[in-house]
Amino acid sequence: MIDVNYSAGRLSFSHVLGRGFIYGCLIFCAVIYMMPFLIMLSTSVRPLAEIKSGTIIAFPREITFDAWTKAWGEACIGTKCSGLSSHFWISLKVVIPSVLVTTILGVLNGYALTKWKFRGANLVFGLMLLGCFVPFQAILLPMAQTLGVFGISNTPFGLALVLTLYGIPFSTLFFRNYYVSIPDDLVKAATIDGAGFFSTLWYIIVPLSPPIIVVNIIWQFTNMWNDFLFGASFSNGDGQPVIVALNNMVNTTTGVKEYNVDFAASIIAALPTILVYVVAGKYFIRGLTAGSVKG
């Protein structure tokens, strides 16, 4: 009896020690990974005089949010000193509709390609899949010419259209691969009960789709919000998205380089994507793995 308890005690101690080691490694990696963001956050709330008198890697002796206020509404971008505020709202106006449209079309495409197969469905899917591999640079000139023909060049609507077109192949890929795992018998049963294309989609497929919808929203929002190439190519002046405006702001110097303002502006530009991952991040891996096994 004593030997059994002793062995159990040794096993319990080894188990605790192993878990402690794993958690210690995870915490260490998390601290290393978060270090750049913590430095940015610390620098953004330090006065410029304190930064110049010390080092950029230090805890603030005095906390001030003047740099945040200036980055939002007063920092100079080129010759205009109005901060990132207007560009931030432009990005929201461009990205949110684009994400919604690509998600809706992804649902429709994935559903049609898997549950309402037609002749040549695999060929259509293959052609759409090619859109995931076309280099951005290859379509800049023809896309600019097309936007010019329709009179929407250098407008938020034109930029939203470009982002939407480039997002549709990825959405189709996500939803098509997810819907393959949904049993076809569900659709057949709904058809026997008299449900049509859209009725089956709304009452059968959509209720099963939240995990992959979250995955698509996170993927599309992150890529569209962080896009620089399309934003720099198909917008100008006051119509530029926040990422392009951030680049121009950091490269605009009027006297002393204000590192605290630059870091505050960088965090402001990253806040929406951070918020999306904080709110919906736990559903991301769940959605990616939900369709990995045929049901």
C-alpha cells in the first residue's frame, strides 16, 4: 500500500513538473512574441523628450496620450495634417462591404459546387481556384484600365471592387471544402420535402456554416485591411486606406522624428484586426478543422 501511494505521488509530481515546464515554455514564447507590441505600446505613451533622453526600450516614467491624439487627428500625411481618422473610416467603408459580399458569394458558390452539381462544376471550381495564385502585380495595369473605363478609378468603390474580386476565389475555396463534409442526404431530404435551391441553402446549409463563416471573415478582413499594394495603386489623396496613409505618415518628417506618434499610429491601424482576432479567434481553428473529416 505504501509503495502504491509512493508511486502515485511520484507520478503526480512528474505530471505537475511536466505541465509546469510546458506552461513555462508557452509563457516565455508568448512574452517574446508580444515584446515588439509591448515596446510599441510603451513608446506610444511616453513623451518625446523622455524618449530622446533615454532609450526606445524602456518603461514610461510619465504616461501621456498626446501622441495618440496627434496620430488620430493632427499628424501630417504629406502636406495635409489631419491624422489617420479620415483614412481609418475609409478603410472601414471599403473593407466591411467587401468582406460581406465575398462571404455571401462564397456561400453561394460553395453550395452550388458541392450540393447542386452541374456539368463542368469541377472545371469552374478549378478556374476560380486559379484566382488564388494570380500575382497581384500581374493585374495592376489591366485592372487600372478597367476601373478607368467604368469611371471608378481612385474611388473607395473601385478599391472595394478590386478587393472583392480578389477575395471571391479564396471564399469559394473555403466554403466549397467545408460543404463537401456535409452529408448529401440532408439536401436530398430537403429536396424531397419540396425545398428549392434557396430554401435548402437558407434552412439547411446556412445554419451549419457559422464556423467557416468566421474563418472566412477573419481571413478576408485581415488581408483586405492590411492590403497595401491595391490601396496604393487604386486610391490617392484623401481616399487612401489607413495602411497606405500610415506608410505616408511615417515617411513624412517635419523637423523632429516623433517615434511615439508613429507607434501610436501603427497601433491604431492594427486595432481592428486585433479586435477581430480577440473576439473571434477561438473559432478560427475550430472552423478550419470542422470540415477536415468527411461526415
